[in-house]
Amino acid sequence: MNMTVKGNKDQSGFALIAVLFSLVILVLLFGSAQKNFIAHATFLGAQTHKEADDIIVQDLIAIIHLYSTNPDITSIEIDGEAMSIDFQDAGGLVDLNTASPDLLHLLLTGIGIEDVSTTLAKYQSWRRQGYKLQRISDFARITGLPFSVTADLAPFATVKSGRKGIDPDSAPLALLEILTGATGSGEYLAELIPAPLRSPASNVNYVVSLMGSDGTTISKATTHIPASQNDVQILDITR
């Protein structure tokens, strides 16, 4: 009797070990499958993102070549849909990497940033460490401002002109209004921009915006378009 009971306990113990072992195997298999699934999903996501970027790049390059033959182009049809095109010389925008402190102060004040001096001090301290922004959205991350600031900066800022000032003749009207605190025609406001805030146009780096028929921006990219047209580059893409 005792041996039988002992045998049952041994069998029960063995059964319990077997169940636990099976559970461990299942957990490991599930974990491995989950990792494989996540890795595959990540790969597919990256692949989809790359394919989307490739399509945008192809469209942009086609548009750039059209622009090289017709600088007055303002619209294009892609896959049967009419789209508007806007070319903005990067020199007409405020380069967040290289703009003078006075120009940055005017811009940030104009878009409604509170305590601009503290924001600029934090940003300039970061820049003195040898860093530079790769995209406009980096500015909010570096300064601790709400990410929504990016949308406010996007129409007026760049990180690709390399200028301390702006070219008033190619600057958007709304930017001239912010910097001068006045209203009027672009020609009139351009004359009000003081000399220390002026820089020449880039003439090689352009922000190209592709907009749908409803005015929604479909894609936006900074492009390098040299005079030779032989080395066109897409410097960054924003969607």
C-alpha cells in the first residue's frame, strides 16, 4: 500500500513536472513566434514606408525635371488627379540651424512662443555642443516645446538653407508680416526687412510642396536642384 501510494506520488510529481515543462516550451514557442511576428510586422512596415517614400521621390524627381524646363509650372496631374505644386527657395525661409539670434527671436515671438529668451538659451546651449537639427520637428524635441509647434514653424522655417538671414524677395508674405509686424504687399514688406536680417537666395535648395485639389499637402520635401540638373537630390521628405 505504501509503495502504491508512493508510486502515485511519484507519478503525480512526474506528471506535474511534465505539465510545467510543456508550459515552459509553449511560453518559449509563443515568445519566439511573437518576436518573429513583431519582427516581420516591423519589416513589412518599414518596407511599406520605404515603398511610399520611393513613390514620393519618383514623383518629386519628375516634378523637378518639369520645373527645370518650365519654372512657371504650378500644377500637375498624377494618376488622374490634379495637384498643385509650390516651389519655395529655402533662402526665403528661416534656417533654424544657422539663423541669427535676432531672426530666431522674431520668428518664435511671431508664432506665439512664450518665454522666447529661455527657449533660445536652451536651444543655443545645445547647438554650441556641435549638434544641428536634421528636421524642423527636432526643434520642439530639443527645446521641450509642444510638438504642435512644428506645424507653426513649418511654413516659415527650414534646416537646409545655411543662411543667417532670409531673402526677402522669395520669402512667404506671412513670414514677412511676422518679421516686420506690418501688413502690405510682398514688395513693400521686403523693403522693411533690415540689412542684418537679409541673406541671398539659395538658388539650389527648394522646398517643394505637392497639394491635392482640396489644398491638403500630400507631400513636402526639401530638394537640391543645381543649375546643371545632373545632381538633383531629395534632402528630406515630410508627409
